[in-house]
Amino acid sequence: MKKILAFVMAVATISASSVASVNAVSYNKPKFENEFKSYIEEIAGSSAYCGDYNEKYYHYDENGNIDWCLISASLSTDPGICHGIFDDIIISNAGSTNPFSFGLAVYDVTNNEYYDICYAWDMDFADLHNSFYNVMLDENSSYSYGNVVVLGDVDGNGKLDINDTTLIQKTIADNNTVIFSLDFEHSELKYGKPIKNLCDYNKDGVCSVSDVTSLQLKLAKG
Ligand SMILES: [Ca+2]
Ligand SMILES: [Ca+2]
């Protein structure tokens, strides 16, 4: 009986160490941060310093290793304003951050490359759009390079729900869509399709019942 128990414990120990080693390889922030320091030195000189480097999201491949990582960092912020519309996420009144737009980038761990979020957005990073939405709306994930709002969130509670569709319907019926007007210049749009109104959920330039339908579909999908 003792022998059997010893064997079981040995197997359990091996399993535990295997899991630990996978995690150790997968999650290695100091390594990523060192790579980022090297990258910054390469593009901005050895005295350059990014004090607010942060890793906001890790994407894992099928083997449990991180293949890309959403990072935020700003070497400097120039005065000015820019805006971006990333699917349902609107970043507004952002300064002109360097080296990445909106202080955001994807670190391609597999190839050790950095991509500005505006470029990475149209690249083939699995689940980037969905995870970006969740990260930018996560109250525990701080973001200080601009204001973040959700397209369609006309009641301004930070999430999309049935109250938004009801309010859009009511506003359209009252012919009073101006109250959701977005107050930024489209010439300052850094990324995305120009929109003028928070209720223009399908981004066709006008507020109509089609936006209500689009938002209802989104809510139904969860
Ligand atoms: Ca809402
Ligand atoms: Ca519309």
C-alpha cells in the first residue's frame, strides 16, 4: 500500500512541476519588459525611458504559451488631440503619444516585434478585437491616454444593454438625435470610420432604426 501511495505522490509531484514549468515559460513579464527596453533604446537611444510600461492582456496559443500581448506605454505625449474608433470602443481627446498611437501596441511575442495598435488592428492577431473591447472596459485596467466610451452606450453607464436600445428608439421617435452628438473633429481621427453620433451603431452616418436592430443583434450574441 505504501508503494502505491508513493507512486501516486510521485506522479502528482511530476504533474505539479510540469504545470509550474509551463506557467513559468508562459508568464514572464520581466523578460517582456526587458525586450521592450531594448526596443525603445533601438528607436530612441540608450537614454530613452518608458516609465509607464504595462502589460494589459496576454493571448495564449494552443500550447499554452503567450503568442501576443497588448501593452501600453508612452515615451512622451505631445500636445494635441486625436481620436480613434476601434469597433465599439471610442478613444477620444487623446494626446499624441509616442511611439504608439493612444499609447497602445501589440507585442508579437512569437516574432519579437511591436506594432502600433492602429496597424495591429488589421493584422491577424487572434481574438485581438474581442479582448481589446473587454480590456478597455475593465474598471480594474487603468488607461490614462484618453477618454474611453462605447459606441451605442447612449445612457453613459459604460456598457451596452437594453436601456441603450430603448433610449435610442425613443430619441429617434422624438427626432432628437443631436443629444448624442460626438464633439470631435473627424480630421483628428487617427483610426476607424468617422461617425458623428454615439447612437450610430452601424456606422452608416445617420441614426435610425437600423442602429437599434444592430445593437439588439449585438446584445443577443452576448
Ligand atoms: Ca449603457
Ligand atoms: Ca446608423
